[in-house]
Amino acid sequence: MSPILYMVIPCFNEAVVLDETSDRLKKKYETLIQNGKISPKSRIVYVNDGSNDQTWEKILEKHNASHLFSGINLTRNRGHQNALLAGLMTVKNLADCVISMDADLQDDIDAIDAMLEQYNDGFDVVYGVRDNRETDTFFKRNTARLFYKVMKILGSQSVPNHADYRLLSARALDGLEQFQEVNLFLRGMVPMIGYPSATVYYKRGKRFAGESKYPLKKMMSFAIDGITSTSATPMRMIFWTGLAVFVLSVLTGIYVLISHSIQGRTVLGWSSTMVAIIAFGGLNLLAIGIIGEYIGKIFLEVKQRPRYIISDFITDDGTEKKK
Ligand code: UDP
Ligand code: MG
């Protein structure tokens, strides 16, 4: 039997892209349904992440035009990762498999066929990996590459260089549900689920309308979150640095003692003292900063606040339900 495929698409101020995205996805779905690749019960679900433009109205309009489209409305902006999780958890019991994707069609929707093939071959997780990012800026491409390199060095598990374009089976979603962390970094969490996974390569396109919702500042905090919520290695590095500095200071102490008592030399100079004070002052602050980052994460985790609150979920018969 052909699987019920749901797509989950987080949208933050994406009113200008939804017409085009919906048109293309509808065509894709119609072909897939016609060819018996997916069940007619398959749906496309937009998650409105507290947009302050006409995104939610647009989603309702899409649903009224075709019940292929459904929508989830969050009470406020919670960020890409939370919006995505809200969508995944809401459709979890309705679908056989779910593909998550961005609203701006940067991810090639023709890769859906290949993802479905892998799903039919028994893979529970199928990563969409960008094999070409010519359309992203030089800066974005290279900072992203650097980030994944750092992740690889620091992480206990590898994070594939992919955006959140991936297929998850129903049981993989059940697995994901058990991860109750508040600091979400899905790219780092999904490999931890552990079911068989496969990779599909695709070309990353340009955002065809609207602006990126990830300016430099957001990108940097996403990177720091990514590292500190998947790996404790930076703290371990502080320990090793501290140890190295301690050994160095013992050696220096011995040297100073010897030069003072045997060779009769006194204080060597002002510059070396200053350099040491500045260097270790900086190192201390950096170390405190890294520890602070983790304590901040613990703080957020222990509060156990909800990761999202859903105000509306459009069901198939056209009614809006409070969940
Ligand atoms: N997004 C969201 N909430 C946010 C920021 C972004 O739901 O607070 C969505 C956005 O609408 C898009 C996806 O996350 O569908 C990826 O964002 P974007 O395309 O702006 O990121 P980029 O491709 O530039 O990294
Ligand atoms: Mg984009």
C-alpha cells in the first residue's frame, strides 16, 4: 500500500512565497498520488510560527482552495526548530512518513521521489544533503562548512551537512518524541534516534522571494546552540587547557627559583608579566563564558517550559480546532 506522506513546512513571515510553494507542491503531490507512490490521504502542513504578516491568512486561503493543505498556528514566534517540532509532533499519528522542508523552495522538491524510494527500501531517516550550494553566498557557504567541521571535531556523533530537509518514518518520530530537551537542535538529535538512515543528494536553490530569516546574528547563535547542545567537548577543552597552563606554571616556577637562587638573577622583566596577566585574564573570561553557556542551557532545561503552544490546527473537514 502506498504510504501516507505528510510534509511539514515552518513559516515565519512567508506570505510572499506561499503561492508559488503551494502551486509547486500541489503539482508534485498530484503526480505522486496519480502514480500510486503516495496515498491520497497525504497532506501538506504549514506551521505558522507567529508571523506578523499575512502568512496565517494565506494558509487558510490555501486550505479553503484545496484540502491537500492544512495548517498549524502557534501562539507566538518560537523559532524555526520549535515550529518544525510542533508540526512533526502534531502529524505524527496521521502519517506513515513525514518530510520537513523550508517554505522558500531552496530545497529541491524533486528529491522527494528519491526520499520515498529510500523509505520504501526500509530506511526510517532520509537526510537531504546539499551537494551544491552555489546559490548561497560565499560567506554563508564557508561559515556553514566551518561550522560542520567544528561540529565534527567536537561532536561525539557526526552531524550531516544538511538543512532540515529530511524524511522521518512514524516510528522515528516516536523516537524523536522521547527527546524532551528544550534547546532544540534537530540536526544533532535526529542521528541519535538510531534507526537505519540513508542520504539523498540534491542541489540547493535560491530563496525565490522574501528574505532570509537567518541574519548573521541568528546564524551565530544557532551555531553556538548547535555546538553546546550536542557536545560537552568545549568544557573538556577548558580542562585540558587548564592542565597545560598548570604544568607550564610549575615549570616556570622551577625556572624562576633556579635562576634566582643559583644564578642570582632577580625579576626578569615587566613585559613577560604583563603578557601573562593579559593572556590568562582573557583565557579565564573565555572559560567562564563557555561554562556560562552550558549553565544557561541547564537553566532553560530545568524550567521545562513548553517548546511551543498550538492555538489552531486545521483538520481535514475544514474546521479549526483548538488543540
Ligand atoms: N523560520 C521559522 N521561524 C523563524 C525563522 C525561520 O519558522 O523564527 C522558517 C522560515 O520561514 C523558513 C525556514 O525556517 O521556512 C528557514 O528559514 P530561511 O529560509 O530564512 O533560512 P536560510 O535558508 O536563509 O538559512
Ligand atoms: Mg531559506
